[in-house]
Amino acid sequence: MKKILELTDVSAGYDQELVLTHVNFSVYEHDFIGIIGPNGGGKTTLVKLILKMIKPAAGKIEYFNSDKPVQIGYLPQVSSTDRDFPISVLEVVLSGLMSVKGSRHYTNADKKLALRVLEMLGIADLAKRSIGKLSGGQLQRVYLGRAIVAQPELLILDEPNTFVDNQFERDLYELLKVLNNDMAILMVSHDVGTITSYIKTIACVNRNLHYHPSNIITQSQLNAYNCPIQLITHGHVPHTVLGIHHHNLPNE
């Protein structure tokens, strides 16, 4: 299986304080990895490293593609301030092509591609609407369209169920399963109980990274990985809560 990227003994942080230490992590084509861990444990720092938004303090990050740079799509958390910019839905999705085109000159073929993505997301009728007039769930769909329109090798999602409407929440994970046929996916989430039905493997991040090669994980394994998350199940419906944590918890 083709390797997309690899982190080797990577440490990183801010203002001389390390948040992640000695991380070894690889992503292969068709991976669907859930990134879990406590707030402040380093999940966002890991994403920023992969996106080249920050540089490692130590170690190296390699990207593998024989004929062109690795394309990465990114769906950040959406906030209400994202609606303030006067731009249409179609223009937002088209902006996802800038990484491969290098300009804002879009052809008719580009526009047809963006419209197909909007149709797949169920919002083609909103193409000309200003993003300031969208609901949170509609806006999330638009930004997902921007992340995937360039057909990236890797898609990164940061808490993708934030601000989504009920309909999109039901459809999102099924859509990601389809996208996973064409791209690897890293999904940051606190909702372990939900995502384990869709992801293939798990990475627990709490200053270090522990890779779990399955979507089935037990409380004892989480404890062994120094990942202070509790799994609670009521009947057949799993729920997830975050436990109290410190950065230097002893291994159990």
C-alpha cells in the first residue's frame, strides 16, 4: 500500500514549550484514522505539522508522491465569523482549486467540477447564495466541498460534527466512507463512540502518539496509551466523555 506521509521522532510546540514529543506516525492511501485525545494533548499541533503550518522542533516529516506534491484537503472547525466574508458558495468551493492552479482564474470545467461537488453534498441549489445567509450545517458542507474539490490524497477534518445540522450529521459519515475510496482521511474527534463505526484505526494523542491498528478499542487500552478518555455505553448507543487529565499521567 502506498505511503502518503511519515513523521519520524517528531517533537513540536510553541514558545520553547513542547506539546508533542517523539511522535512516529505514518499515513497510507485509504487509511481512515480517528485522532482522539484530551484538550491540550496535541491533536491540533499534529494537524498543523501535517499541514506545514508549523515546523517540528526535532525529527522529520516526509511526504511521498512520485510526480507532484501531496495534495491535502482540510476541513477546519467552522465558526460564526466565517459567514462575514462576502463570497458565494460556488466561489468558496472553487477556491479549493487554488492549490493546484495557483490563481483565481477558473475555467468552465473548474466550475462544472465545483457544481458536481455541491450536488454530491446536496447543496447545488445554493451555489449563488452568499455564505452569510447559510446555516451552520450548510456552511460546513460548503467548506467540505472546498476541501475535496481538488481531489486530495489526504483529507483532514477537525471535529467535523461541529455546527452541523441533524440531516448532515446523519449523512456526513456515510459520505466520508465513500470519499475514503479515493483518499486517506484523518478525523479529529472527541466522539469516540460514534466514529468507531466508520474509522478503520485510531491514534491516541496526549503529548505522545499511540497508534491503535483497529477501530475497536477498550478502556484498558486507552489507559495504557495514557489517553484519559472514558467510554460509556448505554444500551446499544455509545457515548463518550473526557475525563480529568494532566500532561504527565502515569501509565496504568
